[in-house]
Amino acid sequence: MSPPSASSSWALVPEHLFTEFLSLLPVKSLLRFKCVSNSWNTLISDPNFVKLHLKKSKSHNPQFTLITHHVQNFKGESEYGSDDEYEVDYSIIPYSIHSFLDNPSFTLFADHHYLLNEKDCSGVAGSCNGLICLSGFGFSATHTFDHQTYEYWLRLWNPATRAISEKFGCFVDSGGFGLNFGCDNSTGTFKVVASRYIPDKLTSDVRVFSFDENVWRNIQSFPVVPFNLMGHASLEHDAVFFNGTLNWLAVRNDIPYTWYHLPPDNFTVEQFVIVSLNLGTEIYNMYTLPQGFDEVPPVAPTVRVLGDCFCFSYSYKETDFIIWQMKKFGIQESWTQFLKISYHDLQLNHDFSSRTLKYHLYFLPLFLSKDGDTLILYSSQELEVILYNWRDHRVERTQVNVHKTIIDEGTCTNSCWHFANGFVESLTSIC
């Protein structure tokens, strides 16, 4: 990286200090500074600087994707509403975790830049290094009532630079594919994994799209059955990307169902397992859950990344919510109980009297504050997020409102917190 020469004052600053200063700035400022001079443009565009800025952003300005669902109804002519129509859209808005913790109640407006319909996409395969991999699917040209086929496609989007790719990775097949996005840390190559469960064969179809090869390849099927494997290109990417791997919570013994509503009477904790796909080797590993996990929970447990740790969480005996951390990823002996939070401390009155209702009451840990003291937790009962400081048991309710436009046009909007995932602002190129 060559030293800047835009002005005599900056020329007096040592190159490494100048580079360090720029690496702390937001992308929007850096894009403007590229116009200052050719040397500044060269510096900010340098791949080494892009990597430095990404590293700084991860530690200094962690963000999350606030996903919202917009529905606008169009009244038809029939008085019974039989010919009413509606338009559905989603927005994906990166937002600072620090800002959210400082001000947990706010209102946002989603401009067209954040809308999925504008991008001809309907889903998210995941985010990594400041890029969001969008997905879309629709009926293929060969789709008939008797022969159902769908076309899938991808688009790579950097919300910070507002750059978005053309469609790529297109393939045509029958439905049921879920898409997940990550990066092979050993080479820096981005990859997408498409997978589906085949119930009548009790097996799975798994294929990988490597961005450097620009082709889909079939790989070994899952050795166990991940939850929620049967699906389609949607907002929800079930795998958790961590340290160059995609990770799913799964069950052993080829149990012929793929999502966890009411557990069978003979279901045991020994059947739970984490299946991990290394994006470099494209080989699976399997990890058992903590030994302290000794009772089948009323609702599906979850795996997430909190801070810099891979985590496993679940509801326990209708009284507590427990989070375990895998301190050294891949080392099963490193499981450590991080938090055990009572529902009483969360100031919630869950109604467990109804067997059906209680299976739909759950918590989803989303993010941790930088100091690790405050947990951002989604509650299905309140359909909102709770801030919980586990050191002093302080609880704070949040209220986030998002509107599709500044002018009220009758659009009904809901925040989809269960789809929220970590994000980092970056200069990473889409090509």
C-alpha cells in the first residue's frame, strides 16, 4: 500500500498510522474518500486494506440484519373480499448492535435499496464478510401440474457499498432445497450449499456451488438428518456458519421427519447431534451435545454464534433457559455452561398448562454485547426482543417499528427477529 499524497498535512502522517485511521471509518466515508486522489483510491481499494477494514469492523462495529415483512392489501370489487389482492415484500436492513443496545426503541424506514422484490429475490442464503447471499426461486419453464420443477438462483449483495451481482448459480430441479452461504477460510472462497431431505429414501441430496468454479457439484449426503432440512429458498438459512464450517442441529437414526414440533414419546437426548460441514474439505464432522443436556426439551433446541463462541441453547423443565458455549470449536470436552436464566428473572409468565401451546413458546438467543454482559433474546410469546443483563438480572423491553415508506400507504409490517443474523460492514467486492 503506497503512502497517501492528497495533501501536505496528511503526507506528514506515517503511512501505518494513516492506514490504521482509515480502517476505523465506515464504508460510506471511505467510498467518498476514494475520490480525493488516485493514491487514496488505490489505498482504499487495496485487498490488504479491505481485509484490515473487515477485521476492524468485526471488533468495533458488529451489526445484525433486521429483516421485516411487508404486506400491502389491495381491495377488490367484491364486497366479500373474494377478489382482494395483496403484495408481499421483505426488507433487510443492517443495524448496529451498539446502537440497538443504546436505544432499544426506535423507528426505521426501509428505502427501496433494502427491499428484496427490487432485487428479484425472496430469500437469504446467509451473510459472510459483509456480503449477503440472496436467493430466489420460481416455476421453471418445464413446470407442469404433473411434473413440478423450479428454478433457483443467487445474487451477491454488499449493502454497505450498494453493489449487487447479476443472477448466478442457477439450477433447475424439483422443490425442497434450502440454501446456506459461507466461506472456506483456507482459501477465502465463498460457497453455497443446497440441500434437501428425501423422505421416501431417508436420505438427503447435498450439492455445493463454489464461486471460483462457478458450477454445482454433488457431495456426500448428510450422515444424519438436520432439523428443518426440508424447505425451499427462503429467508431462513438453518445452518450456522462458524470458522469455515456450516453447522446444523440434527438427529441420529434416520428419523423420518425434518422439523421438531411434538417430540415422539421414545425420543431421547442421545439422538441429538451437531453435524458440521467443513467448507474447505467438504467433509462432515459430528459433535455430541453437552453432558449436562439430559432431558428432551419441550421445543427444539438451537445452535447459534454468540460473541466469538459456538453455542447451544434450550428450555429446561419449563423453568429455565440454558446456554452452553463450545469454548474450543470441535472439541466436545470444551462445552461450558454459560447461562442458566430463570423465566422468573425474564419477567415472563409462560402458560405451560396447554400441552400444544407450550411447544410454541420458545426463546432464541440472538446476540451478545461487546462486554458479554447483555444478551439480546427473542421471545416467541411477546414477538419482540428482550435485553437481559445476566450480571444484575436487569430486563429491558424493546420496541422496533419499521415502515416500508415514510408516507403511510396501508402496508402492514412485522419484524422477523427469528431470521436476524450477525453482519459486518465491509468493502468486500461482490466479484
